[in-house]
Amino acid sequence: AQSVTQLGSHVSVSEGALVLLRCNYSSSVPPYLFWYVQYPNQGLQLLLKYTTGATLVKGINGFEAEFKKSETSFHLTKPSAHMSDAAEYFCAVSDLGSSNTGKLIFGQGTTLQVKP
Amino acid sequence: DGGITQSPKYLFRKEGQNVTLSCEQNLNHDAMYWYRQDPGQGLRLIYYSQIVNDFQKGDIAEGYSVSREKKESFPLTVTSAQKNPTAFYLCASSTGGYGINKQYFGPGTRLTVT
């Protein structure tokens, strides 16, 4: 069964600093991986996804993530944090096992704080 | 504009009452999902539907019920059997239920039961 672990429930960076949010997954089949962002009291918005092909995926708002099969990781990065990046970030893997339901399995979430 | 609407945004109920949360989409998506969000636990799947008139239990379906009579609508009923109903509920939809498609989320309904 697929699972996702996000390392660090809270990450704090200064404005202009590198953002690194960590995600490790477990999957018995080639995974489809997603990063979503959630602003307070709102729904989730897709930042980027990896399905097949190029392992470095670029998303919206300057974010990108690299799929590393050998490390079973899909870490999210942004070179320079903005105050508007403060939100909760979720990594997810798609359930593409034998059930093939299209379910998303989410990590616990990482809250990003950006300090001025 | 296409999207997903959930209503109401905030909902208050007394313990022992059933309550129905609305979810409507005009994206012509086949698949729809209900998630529950609790602090520090991420999102957990309650029910999902890949096609009209069909739905499946997710990971935490006990105490919840759904219907999918129309493609656009996927209401969730929180019954009195749900032990801890206070949570943030998110509805989502996608073009297909096979894992590669983006899920679009509604703005959520925050349910408080006292």
C-alpha cells in the first residue's frame, strides 16, 4: 500500500531564503506524486505533479520538486521565499495499486512560516 | 467560471443531529471525493464516487453517508453515529478516477458539533 511521510510539521524560513519541504513516499508501483498548497480556511490548490518523464517538475508560484526513485523522495523547493508562500503544504501519492481507484493518500502536512 | 462549491462555509449542529454538507461541481467531472481534515493528520478520504449512481467507502466512512444521483452533486451526510464529527470537510473532483488527474478542491465546510 502507498504511504507518504512529510518530515517536519512546521518549517520556518526568512523572506528570500530557500524553501525546502521534505516528502518521502512508499509505493509498490511507479508512483504518481503531487504537492498541494492550502491557505487558511480554504481548499487545496495543486502546485505540481509528477507522473512520468522528467524527474524535475516545475509548478506554479516558482515551486519545483524532484522525483528521486533511489531515495523514494519528492521534496518541494523554491529558491526565494515570499511572505505570500506562508501556508500549509501537502504531499500526496496516488493509489495506483491493484485497486486503481484514483485515491490520493496525503501526508500529514507541513506548515510553512515566512518571517520578514 | 467552472469550479466546485461547498455550502455552507461554517455549520453548527447539536450532538445527535444528522447534517448534510453540499458539494456541487460544474466541471463535468466524473469522479468526486469527500475528505476530512483534522489538525496534524492531513486529509483522510471518507467516500468517493467514480461515476453517477456509484460510490465507494474510503478510509474513514463509518458514521457518514453519501449519494450520487447527479453528476454535478455529491452530498455528504454526517450522522449521529459519527463519534467526532467536528472537522473541516473538503470535497474534490477530477476528470477520471485513475490517479493521474488533478483533483480540484472546493473551499471546504467547517463543521462544529457541540
